[in-house]
Amino acid sequence: MRIGLGFDVHAFATGRPLVLGGVTIPAESGLLGHSDADVVTHALMDALLGALSLGDIGQHFPDTDESYRGASSIGLLRHVMERVRERGYRVGNVDIMVLAERPRLAPYKDAMVQSLARAMQVEDVDVSVKATTMEGMGFVGRREGMAAQAVALLLPDMSGGRVT
Ligand code: MG
């Protein structure tokens, strides 16, 4: 089996939607980025790529490429999952930690789990999304932005890569 680690940060920006784990969350401001700035899905993709030693999302989806402007990160996650299957692996489980002072994310955790599980074609129970504040400290505490951490465990796919 293989394990990967991901981390991402995005700054808040007014006039942008807040998309986390593919779920659009009502908020005063969204996150700034070339794509939809889905910090949760970005951390998860980096964990999956890291588990395969395939570099990072900056290499796979460069922000200099106009085709990724405003891109749905959930769509990019599906591309990363194709790499996982090509290499003969499947997702064992993933665990994600979101660091945000606001908005309160608890009401949206289940929707994020379902959205990410659907994109990865795994069961909801294999996806964990947790959230914490930074107790007012640092850039997250000052509400300048959000961060996310992820770990992903990949297992050899004994089904021969068939998607069930
Ligand atoms: Mg990012």
C-alpha cells in the first residue's frame, strides 16, 4: 500500500463563490485562485498524487494554462483518479482536515464527503472530512484565508482496474 500527504492554502476574496470539496457553501466571500480555488479538493489531489510519487497538482494542472481558469476541481479530481487506476491502485481511505475560522463548516461536512466519494467512486465511509478553527491565530485566525490538509491511503486494485 502507499500513503500520500497533501496541503493547500487559499486567500479569501469577495465576489467569489466558496467551493469546498465540490460543495458551494453560502459565505460572505469565497477563495481566490486560478481554478475554483477548492482548497479541500486541492489538498486531496496532492495526497493522491503524492501516494503515487507523481508530483503535485501544479505540475499536472498548471495555473499558467488558461484551460484551467475557473476549472471545477472535482473534475480535476476525476482526472487524478484515472492516474490512480492506471497505476493499479484504488483508494483505501482518505482523511481531510480543513482549517478555517469562518464560515462554520459542520453543516456541510456530509455533503463534502458525499461529493468527494462520488468523484473518487468510493464509499462515503472511506472519506473523512474534519474541520477546526485556529483559535484566532495566524492567517487562518485573522480570516485572511483557509487551509486544508489531506492524507490518502492507496491499496493495490485486485479487481484489475475495473470500475464497479
Ligand atoms: Mg490550491
